[in-house]
Amino acid sequence: MTHTHESDPACEVAHAEAPAGETGRTLVAVFASPVADCLLRFGAELGYRPILVEPDPARGLDGHAAVRELGDLVDSTADVVLTDHHREEIGPVLRDLLKSPARWIGIMGSPRHTAPHVRALADLGVPPEEIARVHRPIGLNIGSQTPPEIAVATLAGLIADRNARPGGFDF
């Protein structure tokens, strides 16, 4: 079925009249969690190359192969989300991520609570201007509460940020 409209690539893709192009995006979920599971599944549907980083060999997610170290996985296409702000590894993981060329780095957590990553990074000698590169809160402010809702809000915010749209992360 062909629609009559001026040539609009997004509309053509939405109507399956043209294939979706490669997005060239990477989504790195750090720490195995229910939110990480949803982020990786939904992210793949959105064209991201999904990667789970889980430093603890005793943890993982069914259906997602985990890598233990960041290595060279994080490039300038990467949007990185730490999905657990209670893990003791957040300081070293974020310190290493801040040295990477990641496009965007964020950590889950309510703006109503103290951000534990700030203290963890300061204790490791990370300067305040580098700590400020870590986004928190993350995602669109839609009142999300469940892991799927949190993942949708986060991915929508990442897409808005990447496309320089006002959806953004501001609360």
C-alpha cells in the first residue's frame, strides 16, 4: 500500500515503505537488574547495540550475555546507564567510564535521595567537573515506577537528548 505524501524518510519507515537505517548507537546497561533487562530488550528494538556489563561473575540476566569489564566496548556511540545505585562498584565503574569516549553516562536514582555516586567518585579523587558529567536523575519525568516504565522513560530521554529535542532529562 502506497501513501500519498511528500517524501519524508521517517514517515516512509513508519509505513514500512523504506527500511530503517543503521542507528550506529550502543546502549550499555551496567549491573544486571530488572531495569537492565528491559533496557537491553527495548533498546535492541530501537536499533541500539545492547551490551550488559556486570562485574560480579555471580550475577547475570537470562537472555543477555554479560561482559565483566568495559574494555573497548564503550565508544562515542555509547549511551551508558548504571541500573543500580546501591552497588559498591559504582565509584570505580563510573571513574573508568568518565575516561571513555561515551556520548552519555547516567545513573538511576531518585532526585529526592542523596546521590551515592558523587561521594564514591570524590573519594577516588575524581574532580567535581567530571562528576557533573554523570546524569541523575535519568529518563523523562513520566512517573515511572516499574522496570519496564523506567526503561521506556530512560530510552525516550536518550532519544530526545541524542536528537536535540526538548523531551530531555530536566525535572
